[in-house]
Amino acid sequence: MLNLQTHTEHFTNPLYLESGRILEPFDITYETYGELNEKRDNVVVVTHALTGSHHAAGYYEGDSKPGWWDGLIGDDKAIDTKKYFVICSNVIGSCFGSTGPMSQMFPYEESYRYKFPVVSIKDMVKAQRILFDRLGIHRVHAIVGGSMGAMQAMQFAIVYPNFADKIIAMAGTYATQPWAIAFNKVAQESILRDPDFKNGYYDSKIIAKNGLSGMAIGRMAGHISFLSHSSMADKFGREYKRDDGLYELFGKFQVETYLEYNGYNFTKWFDPLSYLYITKAINIYDIARGFDSLEEAMSRIKAELHLISFKEDMLFRASEMEKMYEVAKKESLTCKYVEIDSDYGHDAFLVELDKFEKYVKEALEQDRK
Amino acid sequence: MLNLQTHTEHFTNPLYLESGRILEPFDITYETYGELNEKRDNVVVVTHALTGSHHAAGYYEGDSKPGWWDGLIGDDKAIDTKKYFVICSNVIGSCFGSTGPMSQMFPYEESYRYKFPVVSIKDMVKAQRILFDRLGIHRVHAIVGGSMGAMQAMQFAIVYPNFADKIIAMAGTYATQPWAIAFNKVAQESILRDPDFKNGYYDSKIIAKNGLSGMAIGRMAGHISFLSHSSMADKFGREYKRDDGLYELFGKFQVETYLEYNGYNFTKWFDPLSYLYITKAINIYDIARGFDSLEEAMSRIKAELHLISFKEDMLFRASEMEKMYEVAKKESLTCKYVEIDSDYGHDAFLVELDKFEKYVKEALEQDRK
């Protein structure tokens, strides 16, 4: 039994952010699967990506789609909910229950909007640590995440070296590279220039109904970075919609229909200010910040490190994960690195579970050598 | 002496397009360098890319920047104007003198705008062939182009097999793949959704003055595809503008400043309708169209084929050029293929001339074996 539970915790103590600013009060919405054992030593933390949420597994009543990593999390699955108590929380800055730019800027009635402070991946991790403290969880078996989830896992490993026994980070990086920042820039610029965005003073009900084309266009650019040349060629080829002539200016290739659908659909369930703030958090992510070098930062890690990359990941290249592995070896950390032979691209961590789930399972279950 | 000359030819005969539509009348603006010899057998045709023009080399009076391939074309350069008479013409659909969507829709006073017919790469090539006929040039030594210029060169080789002795095509493909179509989609969507675009009824004077943010954003996406992960990392690193704090929402990494500058600057010198039409021409480019297979299409080629790809070209992958080479071998064509060891990305064909100019020179000068 998955035993899916969703909760929101309210915190009145100030959250001191990396910027020097304060978030106060703040909420964190989280979800759990499985049962906490008596020794409280079977906790697995799952961390989500840019547009993910705390809803990582199972079905909500009436939903036809499960949580975003349902294939990986559940009874007898790689993250086995018969064994582990799994927690996934929505990051601060996001829009699924945890405090973000559209939350009330207490004590005022209105939303923060641009007055929301810039949060970093380190801040997201700090907020989660406070949540876990409240839940009486002071040490966990593992932290598992992909993409921005991998960034959180790595940041946990460095900032709280005694918190997790194992870190399983996939499709991430040690510091966001200009290629990824460039894709985020297209999205940010496209949101900011949309007249319906109104400098952050958009009407969220109207946006939810009609979408925000600026965010849709930005998301289309994002989708390019999530795939690869070959996965796009396999998925779409040069298929052309039959009801439009090849020589009509607005006739569409299948890849165009895909981007349109996913782009515009996205604007109905994600908040544009959250998109600005979370992409900012990704852009400024650098685990070496505050240290003299990446080596110095990573030398703090005590957890067993499991790094998984995907060969044709176009967003965070396999070479970026490999660099962390090289540093881990240099610093004599316990570290295992696997490059998954996949043409799918970045989204492989969400889609090609069969290619890497055994490594996650092994990592969770093997005793430390 | 480069002997730069710019001309525009006016054609009153109809240009029958691949779509079945007609362009009539039409103009072609072109530029020449060097001297046509008496035997008229020293012509080298240069074909330009998406946003290129007929101005491929030399300086216009008062300009500080030369034509886009000035490093390659000139006295004693790889395309040696002491030996060759070089012609480069602006493609139809573009906005630098040849007929395009903002040209007058004769006999009416107004511009075509959306009434302009979709043109294909094959149409661009056909129009050039008509120009060359008027100039009394019925056969040329070589056709050289990169990116969309390579598409034109390949299309020339197939449609007019007896026209050129040598085809030198770099950083191109045999048919535009969904990855490239996706980047064009972001740009097209971004232009179309810009309220100042007014469904093609924009005021071009206002656009030229203020820019069109939709096109700027689309161009930013384009710039990502022109570079590579490593060229971006080398060029920009994680350099952050000092006058903005790291934790300011609108603080900028250097790559962001670069994209903004190039994106917004671009809108001041390129026409948004031309961008829509030329990206459409690129999207529908497929040299096998009208044939049963790529093999059948390429089997028509009689010219000596020189294919040059760039290892980290993210827009048109080296593997796409390699596929043409494989087919050329299968069809027993005279074909040479070189993959240039470059991390720069697609723009290498404009930037890293020193890495491939010797192949261009060799290709132009060696006798056919």
C-alpha cells in the first residue's frame, strides 16, 4: 500500500536566505508514501525538478495521471515503499502549496510578486531541512533527485554532510553552465515581454484560463533542451499535418504541434512568476559558491555518492556529471558514476526508468563498502 | 583588387514556384568580386545563410565591418578573387533587395506581407539560375555555401546537375530535422505573438527603430543553436555583471547580456516577415522531395561534391552531413567528406575559417580525378 498523504506545514520562524533576505512566515507542502519505521531510519527524500511538485507518486482521486516519478516510487519498485518512507516536498518559490511569489506577503493582503526574494537551491534545501526537523527526521537513508532535484541532492550533501547516508543525483550538474542559462533566458525574456504579464501584476485567473503565450514560447524552448536530436527525429520525423499543405506558411510539422500543445498547456498549470524565480535559482546554482574551489566544496561530502548521467542529455551534459565524479575520486569520496546509454536527452530521467532504475535500487540497498 | 560591385536585376517573366504559385515580377540583388575571364569559366557562386545577404565580402563605403565571408573571399584568400569571379545573390524571400514579403505586390501599391507565396530552397535556386542566365553564365566552376547556403548548393547539384563543376557544402543537411524545426518554431511563434507584429501589418519604420521583441526572443533561441555547450562555456563562463547583485532577480550572467544584445540588435536590421518565410523555406527543405529516396535524388548529381561538417554543430549535426557522404559513396559520386574538429558549434562556418579554408581552396583548385 502506497499510503499517499499530502500535508502542508506552516513555519513562523524566519528563513534566512543566501541573499541576506528573510522569508517569514513560510509554508511547505509535502507528500509521503509508505510508513516511517520505529527506528526512523528508512526515510528516502525525493527532490523535484523545475516544474515538478511534491506529487511524485500515486494517484489523486479522480486523476488519470499519477505523480511524476510513479514508475520509480511504489511497492516493489526501485524506491520501494514497502521498505522506505518516502518524502517529497514542493520547493519554496514554486506554486503548488509551498510559499512562492504569488503567496500572501504577510502581514499585507497582497501577493509578493516581484517583492518575493530570490531563493537559491541552497535555500530550498534549508527550508526542507527545517521541515524534516519538525517531522522529527534528523537523518535520512537517501536523497534522490534528477535535474534541479539533483542540484538539491548535491547541495544537501555539501551543506548538511551528516544528514543523508546516500545521495543519488542524476541528470544534474555542479554549476549551471551558460548553455542552460541561455535556454532559461529565452523563457524569462519571453514571459517578461508578454503584455499580459503586466510586470508581474497579471490576473492569475485569466492566465490560468487563457494561458500566457510568453510562457508558452519559453516552455517550447525548454522542451528543445529536454530532448535530443535523435529523440526528436524518432518521435516526430518530418511528419506534416495532413490538413495543411506543405506550402502553406502556417502548415505544421508534427514537432511544431507537439511544442505548441505542450507550451500552451503548460501555462494553464504553472505560474509565470514561479518560473522566473525557479529558473533564477537554477541559473545561480553553483555548489562551489562560498568555497575556494569545487574540490573544497565536495570534500565536505560524507554521504555515499551515486551519480547517473545520460549520454545525450543536451541540458546538463554527461561531462558535467563526470566532472563531479573526477573531483569525488580526487577527494577520495565513496562515489559511483554511471553514464546511461540513452539517446533520449535530458527527459530520460523521467521517461527511461527501465534504463536506470536498477542503479537506484542497488544504490539504496547495498551496504556501504 | 576585390572589385566589389552591387547590382539589382529586374525580371518580368513569371517565376513558377514549387507550391504552384507564381512570383511576378521579381528582383534579385547580387554582388560580384573579381573579374569574369574571357572563357567565362571562372565563376564561383557563393550562397548565403538564413540572415545573410549578397554582401559576402569587402567593405561598403563608410562601413567598419566587411561582408559576412570576407575572411574567405578576396585576393589570395581561399576563394581567390585574383582567379575567380565570385557572385553572391540575396535569396528571394529575404529583405536586402531581392523580392520578399515586404516588396510591392505589383500591380497594387501595397506590400505582399502574408500574401507573399511560400518559397522553397529549390525556388531560391531557380531564381538564381534565371539571374545567371541573364548574366550569360550557363555553367560555373563551383557553388560554395554554409548552413542554408549548403542547402542551396545541394539543391543546385540535384536540380541542375550540369550547372556546377564543384559543390562545396558545409554545416548543412539533406533534410531539415525536427531539432532545427523546433528552434525555428520558437522564433516564428514569438514573432507571431508579438502585439507589435500586428499579423504582419507592422509599421516597418517603427520596427526598425524600436525593434520587435518577439523577433529578438526568437533570435536568442537561434543563437543557442548556433553555438555549442563548450563554446558558450569558453566565451561566457559564469561571468556575472558586477553592477547587479547575484541575488537580484534581474541580475545578468554574461551569456544573458550577449543574447539580449544580439537579439535586440538583430530586429533593427532584419525583417520579421522575411524571418517567417525563410525559416519556413528551411523547415520544408528536403532534397529528396519529388524523388522516391535520398539515393534517387543524389544519384542525379554530376558535380564533384565536397562536404564539410563541424563536430559540435548543434543545429545540423555532423551525422547529417555524413549521411549524405554515405549516400554519395553508395551512388559512386565523386565526393570528399571532412569533419572539422571544432567545439564552436554551427557558427564555426562563419568564425573558424582557419580550420577549413584549406579544404575550400583545395576543392576549388584540384583537378577532378
